[in-house]
Amino acid sequence: MTDLVIYFSRSGENYFGGQLKNIEKGNTEVIAEYIQELDGADLFKVEPANEYPADYMQCIDVAKKEQQNDARPEIKNALDDIDGYDTIYIGFPNWWGTLPMPMFTQLEKLDFTGKTVKPFVTHEGSGFGSSQRDLKKLCNGGDIKNGLSIPGANVYDVKDTVEAWIKE
């Protein structure tokens, strides 16, 4: 059975290595693609129906308001079930201490009963924050394994680390 990576990632202006920088591919997407290459997993990118502002500071303001309102932003293409998968990798950047709210929108639609869940996060120093507690609620019934926490500035240097984590 094939594994699945469900992830959220944002390219464009990002906080990267202590400064604002334009990146062509979001940090979380880089890790998701490593998992696909190393594990043969299918990829599913969660994308908001309304794009976040390109400007980083505006983006994080919108993200903070969504979190404060416990919003469930509409997403472009929702995944309806994960029946054909045993292991689900869940990847996201740490936004205000947890998953971006579009991930809540997506994950709440799925039944994780009997699934192995392997979370990974990209961040600039905050690690998982409170996201692991949120994942326990969102992935109710799933067996949540040790997560992988990667500083965004290091994503291009951690393929071996990702491979070792996949094999755990």
C-alpha cells in the first residue's frame, strides 16, 4: 500500500534564515518531495481557496486572525478519504505555534482510525509549538509517531535526516 503526504506550503516572500527572502518553493514542499522520492508516497497539497497575501507581514497577519477566530478557510480541492493508505505524513510550517488553519479544514474531513501518522514541521526556531496537541485531536484514532522538526533555512541540507526519520 502506498503512503500519502498531506501538506501545506507557501512560496514567495518568507522568513528564511533570519531574514525576509523570496523562495520559489515553500520549505515544507521541499520536505514533502523528499518523502515522495524516498518513500514513493503520493502527494496532496492543501491550498486555500483564497490565496494568502504575497507580502509576508500581511500573510502572517491574516494567518493570526484566522487562528484567533478558529477559522476553517475554504480550500481548493479537499481530499475526501484516505482509505487506500496506511501511513499518512502530515507536513506544515509552524504558523503562530500550530498548523496553518487550512490544514484544520482538510484534516477534520478525514478518518485517521488505524492509520500511522508521521508529522513534520518547518519553522524558524519554534519547532512544533502546540501543533502536536492539535494533531492528536485532528487525527483522532491515528497512531501519531515522533515528528520531524526542520528549520526552514536547512531544508536543502536534510535529505539524509528525512530518510532516517522515514525508516524509524
